Amino acid sequence: MTLTTTLSGQTLVIDGAKATITRNGANAMSGLVAGDFVQLEPGANQLVFEGGAPNATVTFGWRHRFL
């Protein structure tokens, strides 16, 4: 999944449990990201955050699940 726009002073939430993406609390599924929704596999996963001059706070939260 790739973010297709620049965010400045905004909050982006990617919620895997609900399969939603919101920007400042509003639905941001269309026009903001490209590619498949992020799928985390059991075990270690690598998430990459990069940008030309990133000035951001990135926070990850998760809940252990057993299927």
C-alpha cells in the first residue's frame, strides 16, 4: 500500500481490524492510497515509512489475535 498524497499537519489512521483508512477522522480509502490493503503475516513484519524530508510522528498499535 502506498500513500499517494502529501499529508501536512494531518492524522492518518490505518485500521487493519476494521479495514479502514481515515484522514482527520474522515474516510480516506479512495484517492489517498494505491495498492492492496496492508496485510500483516504471523511473525515479524516490516513496515517502511519514508519521504523526502519527513517530519512526522509514527505510532503503531496492535492487538494479538488467535484465529
